[in-house]
Amino acid sequence: MCQRLDIDNPFYDGNASASAFGWQFQVDAAIFLFLCYIDDVDEIVVEGKYQDIELKCKNRKIYAQAKSIQNGSLNNRSDKLEDAIISLAKTPADSSRGDELLYISNYEAPIKRADIFKNKIVKLKNVADEKKEFKVQIKRIITKLENIISNAPSPKVSASKKDKYQKLLDRIKSIDIDNFMISSIYPYINTESPFDKFIEIENKINEILTVKFNIQSTYLNKFVRDLLTEWHQTFLVNATIPDNKKNKKMGKEELLWQIVAVLSDVNIDMDNLFENGIDPDLIDEYEMYYSQRSYYHERFSFFNKLMDDLKEYLKTNKDKNEFIKTHWQNYLAEYAEFSDCSELAKEYLIKKCIARLINNKNNIRKIVEGS
């Protein structure tokens, strides 16, 4: 497969409207997959040119189709799987390059049995019974397509559409079933508490922070919730960007820096960073300005430079606050977003940013070294 096949699902209405729940699940599925492939992924896109979720890894691409159900019912799981297979078959995935296809849903049992795919990614070659049932599903699609093609051209199927259906049929027959991947985020259903459905996403974030990055903190639960909130916003915004825009792709370092920003969100005593203190009314004004901005662009290289500067300073001095007070102007170019602020506001905001990085340098190093 080398080009996208431009044709609607021959069995269903391709104009069916998406639900808010479906959009939310797609965003959470993208977060889940990013975390699953965090060691390998370079870029990720939500609502991409070819699929719901697209991951560019070091040596391959992964195309993922996301399907969800609000009430946890299994009644239409076969229809959802069929639609996902057809959609994935239309992608330009090339198995000779190592590209992979993935179906992710919130079904407890997306194919046959429960627990097989729950909160993990599994290739069908590793689950014989599920692979057998999947092949039955593929056979049903092939049979229905062959019937449509054999009766075309017809009032509903033109000659040109028949040719496209034939190409779709060929692609479905060529799907690498052994390496086809299935995943299920479960439980993920509407409940009385609106946050219950995020529990497995939060668990995955917790796992990454504690196991991969060895982050230990009494505020860990807060960090997990805050990071999920930030990623919800980032991934949802990405989904609304047209696929032909250069800023459509989210880089791994951009998303990892959001971890740094959340972990660094601790209280700073700003009076210690000014010789004569600062007017409380001005602090309120600057803090309000700070809270309304988002400083999550990738800055790992800046962090490394800041740590080098601090290390050099501490060879002859002991006070980190003095470093911030005397060196903050060295980083004006890095914080260009403050360029229109008054001089005092600029000083306050840059000192705050630097202090947060320095005070949390041990955790940030863990993110840098683990990425």
C-alpha cells in the first residue's frame, strides 16, 4: 500500500456525525498511544490526513483507527471492527517499510474475549483465538465486497466506483493479519462521575512518571491530573488543525516539555528574588498574567544551558536566588513572549520561570535523561 484509497465505506453512511464522547475518546486514545510508544515515537497527529491517529516512529508509521461506545455495550462491536478494518485498509501503510495498522476502542472485548487487549497493545499473531475470529470478520467483508463488485455496474455502483471497490478488496486481502494490532482502553464509559472514564489514562501517565522517569512526589496525583488536562487541550487543538498545516504535527519533545511545565508548577516566594520586595498588588497582576499564558514550547536545550550557567556560578557562590537575581537578563531572548511587558513585569515573570526550573531541576533531569 503506497497511496491513500479515496473511497467511502461501501456498507455504511460515511457522513454519520461524530459525538462529543467519540471526540473525547479519540483524544484520550491518542494520549494513550503516545505513552505506549514514548520510547519510539517522534511525532503524533490527531485527526490526521489518513487516520484518526497517526504516529511517526523512528523507523515506521502507525495508523490507528479509534472507535468508542458510550454505554459499554458489545452489541455493535462487529460493525465497529468492520468499519475500522475498511478505514485502515485505505491508508498508505507499507508493511515492507514496517508500517503498522492498529484498531483501538473502549470495548471490553473488541473481538471476542474480554481482558485480552485491555489497556495494552497486542498483535494478533500472539492471540490465536482472536486472530481466528478476526479472519472470519475479514472474510465477511471480502464476501460482501465481492457481491457488490459482481453486480456492478448498477444504479448504485458506477463503473469507476466498481474499480475503487476492487482496489479496496485487494487491500483488505493483503492486510498483514499477524501484525495487525488491537488495543482497548477499558473501563472508559460514561458514569455518574465524569472523571471515572479517564482512570486508565491517568494510570498510564502515573506509570510513565514513576516507572520510566522515576518521579517521586507527594503531589503525584495532582501532577497526573494537571498533565492530563494540559494534554487534553493540546491534543484537542491538534485535532482541529487542518492536515495541510505545518504545525499539525506534535513533536515528542513538545509533549515531554509539558511534563516539565506541570512538575515545575510549584509555589515560588518571589519576595526573595527582589532586593526590596515587591508590591503585593503588582504580584497579583503579574500572577494573573502568568496564569493566562501557556509556556509549554520545547525548551530542553535552554534548560541544559541554564543548568550549565548555574553550575558555573555555584563554583564561586552558594546562593541560587542570587544567581536568579543577577543573571535573569541573560535570558531575555529565550522569553520573547514577555517582550511587550513593562520592565518590572518582565523581570518578575522571567525570574519566576527560571526559579521554577531551578527548584525542580532534579525531576527535569530525569525527563531529559529518560527521553
